[in-house]
Amino acid sequence: MRTTENKKKIFNAMKTFFGIVIGFVAGGLFFLFVIKLYQDQFVTVPDVTGLSGTEACEKLKEFGLICDKVASGTVIDTYPHPGSKVKKGRTVNLYYENPLKRIIPHLSGIKLSVAEEILKKSGWKYEIIYFPFGEEESKVLAIYPTEGIPHNGTITLLVDTGKKDTYFFVQNYVGMKFEELKTEDRFIFIGRGSRVVGQYPPPNSIAKEVILILGEE
């Protein structure tokens, strides 16, 4: 009788043990599957420097990436840089050597150190204006002249100091209702009317206050 009970106990213990082992194995396989699925969403940016624009774009396409533009010159740099881990479907900016084009590169939104490296490699002259926008320290907020146009002179970079100030980018307020804007301390209203018919400074300027002229359309 005891022998039968002991056999049952041993059998149940082995059954529990194997159940635990199978659970661990299944959990481990599931974990590896999730990791593999996550890793498959990311790729390493290939090195396309030295290639033509067409060749570079084709290679990026093989890795599931998109190039921002195709040009006839030789690629001298990319952003993100070669070797960076990025999500599939990301756009990679290509920077060309061709001095005849002199197309202003896309630099807005990247770190100043990266922008300077790109400009120096491409032979651009540039100046930096720091502005207390308060979004991210050393981030390029804007570039003048506008990115993507031909230019042979000096480029001006507007860079965030990381410290917040009362300055802001002026929008186009013409046509907006007085009721929508009246609670804002940064607006100075002139005239009478229900809508804005004029403003100073103009849109896309940087200011602490904006003068809004009221009237009726």
C-alpha cells in the first residue's frame, strides 16, 4: 500500500517538475521571439559615402530606409551616421560633395555638432546665432537661407540655448477672431473690430510681443 502511495507521490512530483521545465522553456522561447520581432523593426544605417546619389539610395532601400534626395554628386556624409541603429522606413539625409550645386543641406532639428561636421565637410561657411527657445540645448532650430535652395554665401544657423525665454515664433494672426486671442499677454491690440486685419512683426519673425490691428473684414 505504501509502495503504491510512494509511486504516486514520485509520479506527481516528476509531473510537476516537468511542467515547470516546460513552462520555463516555453517562456524563454516566447521571450526570444519577442526580442527577435523587436530587433527586426530596426536596421543599421549602411555606409554609403563615396557612392553616387542613385547608388546610395538603392543601397538604403535594400536596408528598408529612404533617402531624402537624389543628386548627381558623390555622397560624403549621411544623417543618421553610418552604423546608427534606426527604425525601418526612416529617411536618411544625404550630403553631397558636388560644389557646383551648392544646395543648402537639411540641418533643422539636428544637434549643432552634427550640423557643423556636415557643413565643414561640404566646405560651407556658416555663422551661429543662439536663441533661448527652451526646447533642447544645441538643437538647430532653423537655417537661413532656406534649406534646399542654391546658395554660395554664408549660412546662418539659429541654435537653441536650451533656456526658456519669453521670445516665440510669430504666426500669421490675420483673419483670426479677437475673442480667440484676447487672453494672451503677448498681444497688444490696436483699433476696434472683431478680427485681426494686420500685425507687426510679420509671420515667421521672433518677438516677445506682437501688435495686432483690429478691424472688420
